[in-house]
Amino acid sequence: MKTVLKTVSRSGFEVAGRAFLWLVILTTFGLFGVFLFYLLPQVMQFAGVIIVALVLGWLAADFITGLIHWFGDTWGKPSWPILGKYFIEDFRIHHIEPQKICEHDFVYMCASSFFFAPYVIVGGIYILLQGDVVGVFVGTIIVSMAMWGALTNLFHKWAHDNPVNVPRLAKWLQRTRIILSPDHHQVHHTYPHLSYYAITNGWVNYVLEKIKFFRALEWIICKLFRTTPRQS
């Protein structure tokens, strides 16, 4: 009887959890729709500004996801409480079993990346509604960054998945390098996994590697905090 109650309780918790995650995801897309509602009347007047802002948001998402990826790969230990178990461990396991990411569904894949997106989009809408060209520019960058960033885990999964399972549109986006391509991401999965951390589209990887951004950042952190990167 106790086993049955535990199973029912666990099942109820999982259903409630997935319902909440769907609410977050649907809220994100709903707020993006609100953003477009206010942006579209501005297109004729600020077309060039909006295009530039969309691209900058796309690149900003690539940089931020790369920074998060680098942090998860580089600092801390899986044995740490909470952060280690629910953040660091996933990054370390992914290098050992990269295809395991393909076993997860859309909700599981995107839940964490969508979690903060609604708040960011609300901020972008507020800035957009200031009504001047600066508001349109900055607001569009913020919302573009939030949406590309929210979908990054899905792009990451597609970069690992069997091409048979990848939607035709996604394959075209990969070929045109609008989203992360498998070939590009394979560079990161080549031992010792110390480069090409950005996983939205990968374009910022070229610049960051050229200037040795992450190695310089690691050197600074080691000097300041007397710590060691990539502890087991």
C-alpha cells in the first residue's frame, strides 16, 4: 500500500511539475506575441534598426549560452550540494554521453532555458514601449536574446540528434548556420573540450577563440580566488 501511495504521489508531482513547465513555456511565447504586437507598427519607421537589433540579440544569446556552458564545464564539482547535482553534473556527463541529450523531450530540454525568459521579455517590452528609436533598438535586442537563448537547448539537442529525427526546417537552419550545426559543435566535443562553448549558433566562438577569451578569464579567476579549473 505504501509503495502504491509513493508511486501515485510521485506521479502527481511529475504531472504538476510538467504542467508548470508548460505554463512557463507558453507564457514565454505569449509574451513574445505581445512584443511583436507592439513592434510591428514600428517596422516601417525603424526597419534597419530592428534588423540590426535582432541580429545583435541573436549573437548576444550565443555569447551568454557560451558563458554558461563554459562555467558549467570549468568550475566546481558534481559533488557540490544542489549546484553540483542539478547544474555541474549535467555538463560533465554530457562529455561522456553526448547522445543522452537526445533522449529528452521538448519540455525537459527547454524548461531551464525558458525559466527566466518571461521576465527578460517583459523588460524588453517595457523598454520598447518608451517609443523612441533607442527603446525600439534596446528592447528588440533584449527580446531577441531571450527567445534565441530560450530555444538554445533545443538547438543543442538537434546538433547531437540523428538527422532522421531533426525537422527539415531545423536542418536548413543548421546548414545556413542560423542555429548550431553538428559539425561546428563537434569541435567542442573533441577532447579536451576546451573550446567552442557557444551553442546557440556558434558564430561568437571564432572571435572568442581568436582572442583566447575563456583562457584569459580562467587565468583572472584563478589569480583572484586561488582556485583550480576543471576539478574532478
